[in-house]
Amino acid sequence: MTRVSDRPAWPMHDPAWPHAQASRFVEVDGQRWHVQVMGQGPALWLLHGTGAASHSWRGLMPMLAQHHTVVVPDLPGHGFSDALPDNARSLPGMARAVARLATSLALPPHVVVGHSAGAALALRAVLDGELAPRQVIGINAALLPFDGVAGLLFPPLARLFTRSSLVPRLVAGRARDGSAVQRLVASTGSQLDTTGLALYTRLIASPAHVAGALAMMANWDLDRLWHDLPRLATPLALLVGERDATVPPAQAHRVVARLSGTALITLQHLGHLAHEEDPATVYQALVGLLARPPG
């Protein structure tokens, strides 16, 4: 396990962090969470993907908060939230932790929107009976195991990297020049503004955040999720960036074929970070889905 304590600093009312005025810190089962809560109405949870944090939803939050209580946690080990214990870092373990957070906040989700791995986390929580939203929406949802050689090598390598503090510190060191982060974001098929790039640079320059992202990838079991997906009873909708270079759009069509009734909307000219590239377009798609009757 990587033991790093230098999580990004959180000065009180940090003006550089989006919607810092909506931030709160909550302790659940000895773990400290950073959560942002905004708006009024039915609870709508936004779960970010691997390597991101609450900043990922900065554009969508105020729009959705017009009619919802929007709840945005930093997932364990990411951003300003503590990591889970080693024995709880699996996909089911993280799903249980998110459910306990929802109980602690007394804000059970009416709808969960998950980006990339956040969508897998939402579905695992629903399939395991940890959460019971009326709807789950995935944005460039990462729901399938890695294919071929990547599937054989990537999880073991991620597990290897989490056992040492050296790799997170090397990655964090490279991120501090900014250009490495810019290339990383570009590789997703998305283009972010200078604010978005600066926020990712700040995060990835933290060894603790990098270690959290590696731990999430090392313990991710999508084979079981894929096996269990046909028994999902909660309505699922997928928003798919046409230019997503991280999760191939073809994966969404495989999900639709496996799970009858899944809605699919293609987001033209957008990549993996579609909700950060063009929050207004993603918001309009979400509004259409949220207006549909259950089922």
C-alpha cells in the first residue's frame, strides 16, 4: 500500500476551488469525506471518475441545483477525501462507503449520475442494494473489463504501483510542469480550458491523489459487474461522447445489447470529459432524461 499523507491542502474557503462555499467535511466510520452540497429538491448525486474530484462537475452543479439538491463527493482517496482501508478498496467496498455517506448526510439519492468509473460505482451500489435511486445515468460509463493484453496486465501493474510511494511521487512531480497534464487530458479526446487544466494539475501534483487513483484502478472488478448487469431493475441511460478516446463509444452499444431498455444519447463532438467540455449540452441531455417517467 502507498502511504502518503500529503493530500491537497484545503485552506478555509479556498477561492481557487470551484464552489468551495458549498464544501463540507464529513466523517463516516473514521473516514473523512469532502462533499459539496448545493440547491434544493430531490437529491441528485454526481460521482466523478478515476483521477478526478468534485471540480469535475463545476459547470453542471449550478444548473442542476436549480431543481435538485446536488451532492458531489470526492471519492475515497481522491481530492480532499481520505482513502479507504486496504480491505475496502474494491468496487463493492467503495459502493458501501458511498451508501454510508448518503445515510450520514440523510440525502439518499433520487438519481445518480456517474462519469466513467463513477457510473460503474453507481451501478454496483444499486445491484448490491446499497442505494435505491429511481434512475442511473452514465456519462462515458466505464462498465466493461479491459480487453486483451490490457486486461491481463493493467490491474496487476496498478496493484504493484500502489505498494510503493515512489510511483505516485514520480507522477506528481511530472505533473507540476503542466504540459504532462495537458497531454493526458488531450489523450481522452477532450479539450479543457485553462481553468480545467489548472485544477487537474493541482490534483495530479498531489502524490496522495495519484495513489488514490491507482488504488481505485487496482481494485476495480468489472468482470463481476458485467456478469451482474442483466439483473439491474433500475432504469439506466448512457450519454456517450462521440470523440471519447478513453472509453470507446462502442462499449455503450454492447451495454444496450446486454441490458434491454437502456437509453443511449450520443454527444456530438465531445470526448471523455464531455461534462467539463460543454456543461450546457450535457445539462440539456440530462434534463430530457430526468423528465422521463420511471421505467
